[in-house]
Amino acid sequence: MVGALEYGLDAFVMILGIGLLTNLENDPYGEDCCRAAEKTAKWCKISMIVIILAYTFLNLGQMFFASALYSLAAQFQIPVLSLAIVFAMLALTRLLYQGRVLKEDNELFI
């Protein structure tokens, strides 16, 4: 179940990323694009926190109810795919903001 949550949140972040790419096609340094990048970065962080907490609570729940369970499958998992997606989206967001700042600086000189 936690795996399904992880993939669902990854899919949601990817859908937000597609919306961000659509805004990039229209105006890469516009206000809409920066808002979409900010929204994507916020949801990336939230999804990563939710995934890590879900794995943690699953393992803690198994430890607390170990006597009532027939089998115990506690494992330490690092959501590598989710981390890669989150870091890629955060890097893209940072590049967009830096590009916008540079564009505004260039427009001041003109």
C-alpha cells in the first residue's frame, strides 16, 4: 500500500511537471511559469515527506503490533525514484528563478 502511495504521488508530481513544461513553452520567464514552478516544488517536498513518513509509520506499526502479526516484514527502503524526481523538479525550479532574475537584470540595462 505504501508503494502505491509512492507511485501515486510520483505520478501527481509528474503531472505538475508537465503543466510546468507547458508554461515553459509559452513564456519561460513569465509570472505563470514561476508560479507553476513554485507549486511544483512545494508539492515535491510534500510528497517526499509523506512517502518517508508512510514508510516510517508502516515499520513502526509492524514493530508495535509484532506479537499480533503472523509475519513481520520490516525493511528499510529509500525511495530512490521519488528522490530523483523531487531533486530534478527542485533543480528545474531553481534554474527558472535564476533565469528570471537574470532576465529582469538584463531588462534594466536596456
